[in-house]
Amino acid sequence: MPRIEIENKVLSCPVIVGTENEKAIDISNLRAQTGYITLDDSLANTGSCKSSITYIDGDKGVLRYRGYPIEQLAEKSSFTETAYLIIYGKLPNESEYQNFSNLLTEQQILHEGFRHHFEGFPNNAHPMAMLSAMINAMGCYQSDLYDERSGETSNFDKSAAQLISQVRTIAAAAYKMSIGQPMVYPYPNKRYAENFLHMMFSLPNQPYEVDPLVLHALTLFLILHVDHEQNCSTSTVRLVASSGANLHASCSAGVCALWGRLHGGANQAVVEMLTKIKNADYTVKDFIEKVKNKEGGAKLMGFGHRVYKNYDPRAKILQNAAYKLLKTLGKGDELLEVAHELSEFALQDDYFIERKLYPNVDFYSGIILQAIGIPLNMFTVMFAIGRMPGWIAHWKEITENTKQRIYRPRQIYVGETHRNYIPLEERL
Ligand code: CMC
């Protein structure tokens, strides 16, 4: 057993070994026995939990949901099936799949009260702000779903289906409101991604014709975003859930965490970056120099990852899908060319090689979304739609753990030491 020796006190730390032979030392008794805590700013080297949902080997570029390689799921599964797998831990049999799919259909219509919520937002409200507010509000309309911890699993099943189904309805409705068009109601018989495109792009008396390749690319996008273990938004969901907060509140917090440019907001930032280069604001070479010199904090968006020190397997799949889609649609390939040039340049540059910076999932996903016709400010919302089943799976895992304690990290205080209050009139 590894031992930590501090000021003549010795602590033996049990070794925890995962099913893929990942190793950790358990330091949970460190403070009680030595008075020390560990300090790991931004938790880069801290395992915050044991989880059986997703496995990543960042050095080898491996990603598996519940043991299944992402490449196989991307090629053969559907979003609904992958959502079931991630939440319930197994691939569904036919009747389980049908029941789950029916539940998603039953839950897809928003309560009419949501119209008032939408009307309360300014026209230029960011859809991520609307999404997080609406997800939290959803819980208020379903008091029977509010406390999923009541022990009745049907509540959880219904809540989970409602979130997966309605996140898509809310996203499309927010878009329609923002462009001054009436909301489009979902069809009961269309598949998940197809129904989303219908709600986004159908007009009164003019149903949207879905191109199968567009549908395939969107489904792929959603499957690839379903889960990614302890990323910022998922850790947020787990942290909030650990306090006993309900599923809606926890997932709403996940949306807020996803919004930032270093996380889900990167897909929008990538397309903005590529567009600037395309519009000749600067050349690829100049931009890379800016990044290397960290000019104004410039980063090559869509590159780098806390866990992957190799190609993100999702980026490879989306890169191929982007080429196929754009070739067939015959549009947007200028952006893809810039992306190609930029990544070729970066992958041969010592700055990126030394730091093991490779394209991540966001490098190509925005190009696909743009080709589908999704507006730029909705890109991160698309990430949230895909990630919803993952957040739900993590909420379920943490809630079912009877030994779960509230997340409550410690800190090293570096502020002022004790000082006495001085009345205002005596202050200099
Ligand atoms: N462009 C330029 N330099 C970078 C980049 C980048 N994209 N990413 C990391 N670096 C540098 C960083 O400046 C640091 O350099 P130095 O050693 O000189 O200080 C070094 O590489 C190590 O990076 P880090 O910031 O310590 O890495 P991190 O693990 O804290 O951050 C990251 C991971 C994804 C936030 C970061 O790579 C990044 O900001 N990438 C761009 C934003 C992006 O694409 N985000 C999407 C991530 S994938 C989808 C998701 O899960 O959200």
C-alpha cells in the first residue's frame, strides 16, 4: 500500500483499481490523520468519483460508452438507443426500446405555460440562457416528477424522457421565437433528430424536407456528444445532484457550465475563428503565430483537451462526416478548407506537438451544424441536446449511490489574516 509521510506521521493509502486498470490512491483519510489536504487546482489530477458510465483513454484516443466503442455506436446505433444505453447501462431489447421511444414521444410537447416564459425574454436573448431557465422551469409543471428520489422509478423514467424530449422542443421553440415565427409542434411519429429539424425549419403549410445525409450527420453529432465522463458540465451536474437537488435543477446547472468557450461554447468559437481567417482578417500562419505568442489570450479553438493527449476519436468521425456532408450539399467547403489548412499547420508545429494539442470534437462539429442550417448562437444548444442523456445518467448514478456524500472540496486560504473592523469615519 502506498504511504505518505508528513511530519513524522505516516498514512497508508489504499489503491483503487478500475476495470480498465486505471489506478488511484485513496487519500480520503489524509486530513483526519495528518492535518494536510491535497491541492489540485482545477482538479486536473483528482478523481472525483468512481463511475461506470464512460471510459476514456486519453493517451490512446479511446472512448467507450458503457463499454461500447464510440466508433461502433456512431456507425450502428441511433440517438435514442444510445441515450437508453448511457442511462440504463445496457442496450435495450426490442420492447425496452419501444417503451423508451414511446415515453419520449409522450413527453415531447411543452406545457402551454411555456409560451409566457418565451414571451418574457428579449428577442436577442441567448438561447443557452433560455434553455437553462426553461429546463429548471420544466420541473415546476410536473409536481409528480419533482422529487425523483421518492423511490418510484417510474418518476425517474418519466423525468428523464421529458428532459431528453423537451430539451429539443425548447431549443427549436426558442429559435422560432427569436426569428418571429410561430412555434412548430412535434410530429408524434418522426424519429428524434428528424423531429427536431421539423420543429426548427418547417413553416406553416410548408413541412421541411429532410435530406437523409443531413439527418445522418445530425444523429452522429448527437451520439458523439452523449457523454464524456467528468467534464466541466457533467461534474457540475454531479456536484449539484450531490446536495439532493432534483434532476431538472441539476441539468439546468449543467447547461450553464456548458455555455463557456472553453467547453461547449467552443463549437461556436471555432466557426467564428475559421470565418475570420476565411474573410482574410489574418492568414493561417499569422493566426498560429498569435496563438503561439498567446496574444490577447488567443487560442486555437477546437484544439487541445484536458484528457486527450492524442486525436479525439470524435473529431476523426466528425471530420469524415463533414467532408461527406459538404461534398453532397455543395456548400460551406471554404470553411472546411480553412480548418484543414489550420490543423495541418498546427499538427506540424513544435508548439502544438510539445503540448500534445490535437483537434477535439468541436473542431469539425460547428462546420457540420452550419451546413445543416443551424444558426451560430444555437451551436452550444445542440451540444446540450446531445449531452442531456449523459447528465441524466450521472444524476442517476450519484443518486443511486447510498453512500454518496455532498461534494464539498476544501481550499487553501491565501487572503488577509485576522484584522479588526475600523468605523467609516476613522478610515483613511
Ligand atoms: N491553443 C493554444 N494553446 C493551447 C490550447 C489551444 N487550443 N490548448 C492548450 N494550450 C496550451 C496552454 O496555453 C498551455 O500552454 P503553456 O504550457 O505554455 O502554458 C498548454 O497548452 C496546456 O494547456 P492547459 O490550458 O493547461 O490545458 P487544460 O487541460 O487546462 O485545457 C482546454 C483544456 C480544452 C480548455 C484547452 O485545450 C483549450 O482552451 N482549448 C480550446 C477550447 C476548446 O476547444 N474547448 C473544447 C474542449 S473539447 C469539448 C468539451 O469537452 O467541451
